[in-house]
Amino acid sequence: FRNNIVRFDSEPGTFSSNFTSQVAFTDVFSGSQSAFGDASGHQIGPCQVKDDFLYVSVGDGGRPETAQLLNSALGKILRMTLDGKPVGSNPFQSDEAPQNYVWAYGLRNPFGLKVVEEKLFAADNGMDLDRFLEIDKGADFLFDGTDQSISANTIYVFNPARGVSQLDYNPKGSSVFPKRFEESFFLVISGKAEIHDPDEPPEIATLKYSLEQDRLVRVPETFVRYVGTDLQALSGATIGHDGLYFTGIYPNRDGLTGVFKVSFNPEQSHATILEETINPVKLMRDIGCFGCHMIGYNGGGNVGPPLDRKPLIQRLEQRLRSDEYVQRIREIDSLDRKPFNEFHLARHEVLEAVGQKKIETWIKYRILEPRFDNPDAVMPNLGVSDTNARLIAEYLAGQYLAVEHPATDEIVNS
């Protein structure tokens, strides 16, 4: 099997499916076998036209070693003319294809490709990690079959892998969505195409990216998420003049596959609010909690204390009931500067709450503003909404109730 590109010519200014001619660019790929036996994944992906040149992303065909070979079209971003010819200014000059077509190499499965102004971006699937990249001329993105290599030369790493796919960009000054969605990539996260996993559903995420600063300015956020119970995976998405259009892979029970549109209407309510359906563990992973903390099977870092329920509640019960904590609150109440003067009521809400509610309340405010009751807190402010902070707090404090045992004064599972 070989990849290929076919150009269809049609009547200008129309969307007719009746093409007048077709040209296949077979010679570009003829020397690069792209499927072996059952290994049929990691094939050719999207293409983009810029300045009369065609950029094409090609996966490694399930053979990691090809990503580093310039004489293979696999694991590459290729650049060619609109007639399928090599470009003289390409970085790896040669008398033979495909080396003279290579624009960048060292990729595994670059499903997403997007030209934005003078820059080229890609979303590349790894094994246990995925990545979002800016594709520079002649760059080696170092994929060698390992997750360590997937982490190299990247703007953002998705951990764990989510199946990143097609992407589009909503530029500055766009009126399609509210201002907070300007300068943002809309990235399809296809999900697990072979199983229904409610903890890792298909979704579309936004990546706020400043072209002027050449960096992400906000961590990825979920824009729309699949909440059905049937098997589904998302594939493509594009921003039109009136909204975001996207599609899934699998048909519904009537055998129909839909193209969906998300548009902005501030007067229209919706039956399903995203923040009310989010999985708290996924939310904690998305905002970076596991970079510093560990919790059960989810692993994580050890900079901060573990967040397993029972030891967490034991620590908080001991602290929040102590005379030292009450005295500390009195001292902080006298501080007339941000953020302390903004959380006076929050601190006293914690003091007055009892039982599990006390634990939940403290965790919520700790997430919203880590310094609300501790000027020395080193935890960063994660910019979490009140709803999401409450969701995480209920998850961490749930299932265990604070019960004072007269002999051991321990917290027991109820």
C-alpha cells in the first residue's frame, strides 16, 4: 500500500462535485510503503495550501524508524507545488523523491495541520503522550518510537494521550465567538475509537495561543464534549463564518452520521452545562494537579502532599479544628490587601462549617485562591471556576465523614 494525493479541478467559484480533470501525485509516495499486514494506521493526514504551495502531513505507517529517514515520505511534513513538484527552497535538496519534498521530519502520526499567517502548526499522536507543535523549516521532531521523543521540541504535551486530530484557528478580531476565544486553536480530541470510555470522551479543546509571543497563554480548555453512551469518536472540525462545524466517525442508531455546528447565542440556554458533567479526576489532570500531587492509581508528583481521601481528611480535620488555625485566621483578617481582604467571608465560612462540609469548603477555597488562609502558600492560582473548584472539593472530600472516636479520635469511613 502507498499514500497518495489527488488534485481534482472543478469549475471556479462553484462547489460542484463534477470535476473537469484529476492529477495524482503518485511519484512522491511510490517508494514509501505505508502499510504492512495488519499495521494500517498512521497514514497520510490533512493538507494545507499557502502561497501556492501544498503542505501535507504523513504518518509513519506504524514503522517508527522511517520518521528519521529523509529518503522516506513517512513521519514527515512534505511541501510541494500545486502540481506535485518539489520546491527548490525546501531544506533537504536531492535529485530524488521524497527527500526533496521534506519540510520537517521526526513525526509519528500528525493528524492535525494548520497554516496560521506565516506559521505552520501540527497535532501529533504519540503512544501514551500526544503533542502540539509549531513546524519549522527543516526541523527534526525526534520521534524514535518512544514517549520520551514525543515530548521533544513541543509547545504542549497531552498526558495521557487523547487522540489529537484536526485543528483550526480562530484569529484575533474574529466575531464568530466571544473575545475570550480569539487567538485560539480549536483542536479535535478524537477519543478512544474502539471503546466507549466515559472518563475520556471525545471532545474539542481550545488552546489559547499568541502568535506575537510565540507561546500558549492558557492551558487547554474543553469547548464541547460528547456525553452520549454509544461508541463515538470525533474526526474533523473547522471554523466557518457563523460557528464551529465538526463531525464524528460513527453513525447513530438510524445509520446517519451528522455534521454539527456550535454557534454563540447569549440568549439561548442549554440543557447540558459542560462544567456540570466533567469528570473531577480528568479536571484535576487538565489543570495540572498531578504535576505536584499524587492520588491513588492516577500517580503524579510528590512536591505536594498526597490527595487520597482518608489521609487528606485526617490532616485537614486536625488542622482546621486546632486553636492555632483559629488564631491564624484572626491574624489574616487584619491584613488589608489582596487576596486576603477578598476572602474574609470565605475564611469564616470554613470556621463555621461542620463535618464533611468544613472539609469541602476549605478545599474549594484553597483551589480558588491558595493564599486565602495562608500567606505562605506556594501553590499557584490555577484560575479555576467556582463550579469546578466545588466539583473537585466534593470529589476529594466525598465518601468519608468526620467522626470523632472517643478513644482514637480517628476519621472512619462511613
